Amino acid sequence: MKVLISAYACEPDKGSEPGVGWNWAVQLSRFHKVWVITRGNNRDSIESELHRFPHPNLHFVYVDLPRWLSFWKKGQKGIYVYYVLWQVWAYRRARSLQAVERFDAVHHVTFGTVWLPTFMTLLNVPFIWGPIGGAETVPRILREQMAIKWRAYEGLRDLVIRWTFSWDPLTRLAAKRSRIIIVRTRITRDTFPSEAQRKIRLMIETGVSREFLEEMKKKRPPHTIRTVLMAGRLLHWKGFDIGIEAFLKVCDDFLGARLIIVGSGPERERLEALAGSRVEEGRVLFTGHIEREEALRTMKEADVFLMPSMKDAGAWVLYEAMASGLPVICLDYAGPGEIVDDSCAFSIPISERSEVVRKTAEALSSLLSSDSLRKSMGDASISRLEAGFLWEKKGETIRDLYAEALGPVGASE
């Protein structure tokens, strides 16, 4: 088939949304002829990758807004306005492409957020939507000790999500016209109205390549300091404060242990204050932002990966930690709760915040005190990725979804 993909974010060798856009396009091109509409500033990295590793069935079309609209792209808030405007330009280009290529399907991949619109549903072409998320919110029971501004933020987010699913015309149109809706988490699935449920298929958006997994499986360097690792943007909903409080509860029982926090963000000052004197003692270390290669080396020198994030959907960094052979402690909620299982992780049930901290501390104590437990759960992390999260296997699942949505032609190679 000929398939048109809308992927605002699409870059090779990236995590998060850019990695999703790139990998879904590559996997789909194993079975069909694929055209991808994306931004012009992705061109250099894409063309360089295609030069090294050609994909004959994969074609890119680059669309950018006029210079006089580019000011919206500055800053985190303006990017959403820029994205909506970009969708208009992308739709116009898609119409002209459709007149020439006569696509069999159009697929919106990124941004994969239900409350950000796509205009690709307006094409008279069978439509596939996803992987999408965006209905994940911080559980109400965990908001109680947040700053007032963050409780207000999460409350406003609840209202936006309810409005989106109930009233937003573009969301309702996308749900109506989709042959299949691919969602990241059960939370987003359950937020859709009942009439859309028959179309929904649950699929975690991210994966790992076999090459990456084999590289990360190589022998880990010897180290003597027991290290707990947390990584990500330092945001209020990422749960770094829960992780720090849990570590402080047990660190005196493990005098050689330390907590490393990789990442930058607006919460850093508050988190450093929470860690207190343990920062000066070197027991809690904030690295700030570091490049990906250095972050991966840090993972291979760690013993436990701690991720008490309260609404992550894809959790790319979790895959990297699991590929490094690390046992995981996370919340049994949203994406992380669906990626791990009991063989490789302690999944902490959602409950009152003090109880979450206590159970996280207990899980840390269990892992830090047992070399054999860390080894067995770390090995299980790798096995779980190999069993269900390799990109090659996800590509076959995507192929099967197309066959289900569009008929037998979707199953042919």
C-alpha cells in the first residue's frame, strides 16, 4: 500500500516523540510504501541516516511555516501554537500529495497527544490514529502535598481532558473517522467514549532496537558504590521528591549507597533543598543535563533504576535502564506500570503519598541488600524487552493492525 504519515516529531537516534515518529515510519516501510510529512529542521539528521542505512520504501516531505510565523516556536508554551499552525500547512501539502500519489491510508503518529489536533482526518482517505496518549494525569491522592500552583495545574488539565473528549470537534472527528485508534495506556483508552471503544487497540508506543539492546547487554564495568539512579526532566509530576524521600529513609542503612539524579528542570532547587546535607556529603548527586552517551554510561554503572513518575506514558528512559540490566522501582500506573512486570520491577500501588514513599523505601532496601535479587531482576529486565519490546516485533504488530483496519492487503510484504 501507499501510506502517508504525519509526524511533526521525527528523528533517528532520538528518544521521546522524535524517536517514535522515526521508528514507526521505518517499521511501517518494511511492509508498505511510506511518505512522511515532517518539519524541515529534521532534514539533516534524517538524510544523514538514510544515506548510511537506505530504506527504499521510505520517503520524506519537509514542511515548515513561513518565517514570519516562526516566533511561535520559541519556548515550551509557544511550541503548541506552532504545532497547530504547522498542522494546517501539513494538511495543505498532504492534499497536493494525495492528488498525485492516491494514498491507501493516512496515519497520524506525532505529536501523539489527544488534545492536540490533526487535520489529516479531513482527507478522504482511510485514517489511522496513534499511538496517542495525553489523558494521563497525576492521581488525585498524590496531589495533596503538591504546591498550590501544581494542584491547580493538574485540576485545569483534568478539565481540558474532559472537554477534549466531550466537545472538541477535531478530537471527535478523529475518533469517528479512525479505522483504528492506537493508544499508549489503559488510562487514555478508558477516557474515550463507549462508541469509540471497539476501535481502540492498546500498544506501548516505544521500543528498542536489537542492536541497541545487544550493545547495552555488554559486560557492565565493575564498581563498589551501590548506586540508585533517577533520570528525566525535573518536573513536579516526575516524582523525584518521592524518590529522594524514599532514599533518605534507607541511606543510613547502606553507608556506601548514593542516589544520582540525571536531568535539569525547574524543580531542581526545591529537590536539592529536600535532599539537604546529603548533597554536601555526596550521597545525593545532581548531574544536571548530560549528553545521552554519558547518561547511558551512568546507567551501566548503576544498580537500581528508580522512576516514581506519576503520569508518564511512553517512558523511553525506562527502556534504556532495562536494557542496561537494571531492576526497576516505579509506580503501578500509566506507561511504566504497563511496561514492567513483577519479574523485573517493584511496582508501587497508588495510595496516599506517605505510603508510596514507605513502600518505595522498602523496595530500595530489598534491592540494595541483595546482590542476587538485583542480578535476577536485572536479567529479567533484559528478557522482558527481548520478549515484547523490540522494534522488529512492534513492526509486525503495526503490520497486523493495518491488516485489521484496511483488509488483507495490509498483511502483505
